[in-house]
Amino acid sequence: MTTVVVVALIALLLPSVWLGAVRLRVRGPRGPVTGVEPDLYGMAWLFDGRQRVADTVITAMHADGRVAVDAEGVLRVVRPVVRHPVERELLKRCGTDWEGELRELRNVLRRGEPALGVERSLEKLGLKIPSRRMTEWRWAAGVQVAGLVVAGAVGGVLLLSRGVHWVPCVLSALVAGGVVLRVVCHPRWWTDLTDHGRDVRDHLLHTPWGERDAEVHPAGAVGVVAVWGVDHVPDEVLRGQLEKAADRWTADTSSSSSSSSSFSSSGSSCGGSDGGGGCSSHHSCSSCSSSSCSSSSCSSSSCSS
């Protein structure tokens, strides 16, 4: 019986210590929330992840006339000028025709390497939990639940036995404490933000960045979209097309989730770290010619596939 009790204690205590330690590591820095402001696209990610980054990129380039979107949902490049790697990704994916379907381009932007670069910049600021740390947190929570089950089962069996009852009482108390720890330290499945990141985001809503009026927002209409979403896109045609793209992405995500078992059996995989579904293929990057692409908007390194 002693061996069984020791095993139950190890199964309960070690995972609980692991879970608590990981939870402390994902809190982020404990510095002040004032003065922490990512760039425009980092701000968009902070409020709604990669899809908001994609919507903000398209809105920003549309607002200053670098791209145009028609009622058919086709995006055309007007001026091939970029100011951020995510914008370069959009131009690169338009190909030699300098156009593409907005929905497909939005999906590509959401899953592209530049969007990962935005995430990494937030990780350096301590606002986003690194993917490896998030995975460790979820593993720790799962192992701790298994330990609770083992310890609870052992305690229940010992409680029904005719032996000394103080051991199962102690186990039961420890299991109860483990349940409390699990509730307090459970991983958040709906966001990858650190505690500091959530505090910064909430603080920003009470600064000029939280304004819904483009006239007083520090980044204008594009900044309003970055914080509040496509409902605030000033151009009616673009707003409608982005809303359609978002609705289609939501439908594709639901369809992908419902049929994930068939995808697994066929060895296929899709989606990104932001939980996006829909397995549209990436367009290949066409090479840049000197007549159609200036050095300020596209370099040979940015056009390699």
C-alpha cells in the first residue's frame, strides 16, 4: 500500500508543480503597461490575431491608393510600393498580373511568414506567449489532470478499505488542492497573449488607440480597423468584400473542423498557428522585372519562393 500511495503522490504533486511553474513563465514581464505600443500591424494582431493583420494590410494599402478592390472581389495593384514585410507579401502573391482574388490573398497573408514575424515581434515585447511555451502549458495541464485522476482513484479505493483512513483523507485534500490549481492555472485556448499582453491591450482601449473616430485616432481610419475590425472600413466596397472573406473563412474553418478525421486519415494538414482552417494553396511568387517592380517595393530576396 505504501508504494501505491507514493506513486499517487508523485503522479499528483510533480505535474502540479510543473503546471504552476509553466503558468508563472507565461505571465510575461511585470513592467508598466504604459509606453508599450507595437507598430500598426502588431496592434492589429494584439486585438484579433493574424486575420486582423491581413484586413489591416489590405485596408492600409487601399486607403493610400496602392491597391484597388472591385465589386467582384478582385484586388489589383495600382502602385507597387511597400512599407512593411506583410505588405511586400501581398504584392508578391499578386503575381505578374498584379492582381488576385481578395479572399485568397487574405488567407495567404494570414498564414504567411511575415505574419509570423509580427507574432515574433510581440513575443520580444512579452505580449505573446511563444508557441513552444503554449504547447508546454497545455501538456502540463493535461498531465496534471491525469495525475488528479490517479490520485483520486487511489484515495477512493483506500477510503473504502478497512485500514487507516488518514492517508485517503490527505490524498483527497491534495486532490482538492490540485483541482483548485488546475482551475487557476488552466491554459487559455482562445488567446496566446500573456497576462502582460492582455493588460497592455486593455490599457490601449483607454488611450487614443481605442478611439472609433478616424479623425482623432493616431493611425486614422486604418488604425480604427486594426483595433475594431472591418466593420469600420470606410470604403463600402472594400468593407463588403472583407466581410465576405471573413464569413467564408469562418465557414471553411467550421467545415475543416467537422471533417478533420478524414483529413487525418489521408495524411493532409492545413491551418496556421492562429487556428485558421481552409486549405487554399499558396500562389507561387513570380520573379520581378525591372519595369514592373522598383527596388523600394520588391527585392530579389522578397520574391524568392
